[in-house]
Amino acid sequence: MMNMFIEIIKIQGDHEFIDNLDWKKWIIITLILIGKIIFFAIVLIILQILLNKGISFIGKRIVSSTNFIWDNILYENKVFNSLSHFFSLFIGFILIKPCFKNYHTIIIYLEKTFDILFVLIILQLLIRIINSIMRISTSENNHQTIAVRSFSQLLKIISIIFCTLVIIAILTKNDLITILTSLGAITAIVILVFRDTILGFVSGVQMATTKMIKVGDWIGIHKYHIEGTVIEINLISAKIENFDKTITSIPTYDLISTAVTNFEVMRKKNIRRIKRSILFNIQSFHFCNLDNLQKLENISLIKDYIQKKQKNTNIKININEKNMTNIGLFRQYALEYLYRHPKISQSETLMVRHLEPTSYGLPLELYCFVNTSESIKYEKIQSNVFDHLLTVAKEFNLEVTQVFTKSSIISK
């Protein structure tokens, strides 16, 4: 500080005065200069407070008198406050020379400081306007939200980098083109640093144009073994709320570079698939004799089917024994049960089929769709269906296979 004040007086050209100046006078001159700077700062602060209140008052009156939403968002994001900062700095910049006309070095330093403050205020104004535009033009459950959010965040990063370069140019007294030229030599490093940002921006644009994923979608990513609802997609990462209420963050680029299952179409159609099998012991399969058929005829769901099959076999018991099996009748029963179930969709694919036999038995798979996509209701309907079929299998003399592992046998 002392050297700066000495330099100030030297610039005035009075070197002999510096040499003969005693310390008491020097302290007085220094205190006077500091007092001027403090007074100047206080005037600027008071001016800023007055302008801020005045512009905020005017902005609030304008916002309350209109029916537009965008002006409310601009007011909430304090865009008008940034304008008040700009006006107070502009007035202060004009007052620098009249207030410090005899101190050229102070004027140089203050002008440089005000230039930097102007850049910071413009940066603040740009960020607030970008935030406002993003809120105005997007909604959470819209594909375009991803592109707008990615573009706005990229614009913020570019603005911050550009303003930083301008500040460096002000401090080093170099031209901006020279600064940019020097950055060209480290382009590879810059690209490496902003790799995720660039990939995230490209991903956001692709997801918006192809309408792959949006905020609010229910998705599953097998690579990370996660399944849940997308709560945020930004320039760098995407946040997924799992069903156990934990949050998983993944790079945005992974949403287009890896296999992602989107369950949103299923939710919109309000249906959900059941694809589950019951494993039967093949040794429990047998042909049905007359006694078996008479017993199973009491089951209303397959009564008509049995009678129709008997008519087509010329009422010959031996043929009946060859054509009808307990597993075949159970399969028909399961199919009729699904056809008549009020919660099973009849407009979608519905079938009961055999899968490839294994060393543990024959899997009988149910493939159908439930008239709801809500997990709790879906699980309840699915459980009721299998509770019924597993229990009724005993009426057909079918044995459900239970596979015991060594650990389960030991625990018993």
C-alpha cells in the first residue's frame, strides 16, 4: 500500500517532495486517500441499496399488474437485481475520475476493478436469464426439457469460461484474441477436461430428438443393476430414484450408450406382463381314466372341454385314456381361468405353454397381461393367480417340483 502511494506521487512528477516528506505528513496524505476510497465505497453501497430497492419495487409492480408467467419467473430469479448492480457500477465508474482526479494510479486500479466487476455482473445476469428461460420453456415431464436443460447448462459453462478469459485479459493487459490463441495450444487438454460435458450435451440432444427417455420415466439399466424413476437429467449426470428410495447417479452418456429398458409405455397403457412358470414333476403325469374324467367334470371351467373331447373320441374309453392327460387338462384349466379372470387383459397376448423340460421337471409358463401397471396391485393379482393354480394342481394329481439345495437340507 505504501509503495503504491509513493508511486502515485511520483507519477505527479514531484520526486523531491517525496525525498523531503516527513512521515507525519506522509501518514496524513495516506489517511486522506484511504478516507476518500472508503467514502467512495460507502456512496456506492448506498447508491446500490437505493437502486436495488427502487428497481425491485418497480419490477414487483409490473409483475403484479400483468397476467404473464415469464415476468414472475424473471422476478423470482432476481434478474432485476442484477440490473440494479449494473446501473450502480456504471454511475460509480463515471465518478472515479472526478473523485480521484489527482491520483492517476488509483484511477487505473479502480477502473480495472470496475471492469472486472462489470464482467462478473454481466455473468450473473446471463446465468439468471438462462435459468429463467429454462424454467419458462420446460416442464419436468417433457422430452424437450432434456435438450433445453443440457443446452442451458452448456451455455452457462461457456459464459463462465468466456468471462474468465476476459478477466485474465483485463489483469494481464492482453487482448482477448491473444488469450484465445494461447489456449489453442492446449485444446487437447481442454477437450479431455470437458469430455463428459460434451458427451452429456450430445446425449441430451439425442434423447430429446428420439424421445427415448425423459424425467419421470420408469427405467431399468442392467449394466448397473438398477431400476427406478428418473428424477433428473442434466449435462453431466442422470439421477435415478430406486424403489428402495436410494438415489443412483450415472453419466448422462450411459443412457444412450448402454441397454436401457423403459417401462413408460407399459405404464401409459396401464398393463403389465406376467411371465412366470410352475415346475411340475414329469413322473406325476398320466392319462386320465373314466373315473378321473368324471371327477374333473365337476370343475366348471373344463367341464365343456372334457365333454367335447369325449364326443370327438366316439365314447371309447381307451381313446380317452390316450388323448387326455392330467397335465393337458390342467393346462386347459389354467387357460380358461385366465380368460375369465376380471383383472387379466383379454386384448393382449394370453397363453399357457410348455417350456423345454429340464432335469428338474417340465415348466408350465403363464404368459399374460394384468390390467394395471401399479406394482402393489400387480403383485397382488399375480400372487392370487399362482396361489390358486398351485393349490388346484392337486386336484389333477400333479406334483409341483421343489428343488432343495445342500444348504437348505443342512439348515433343516
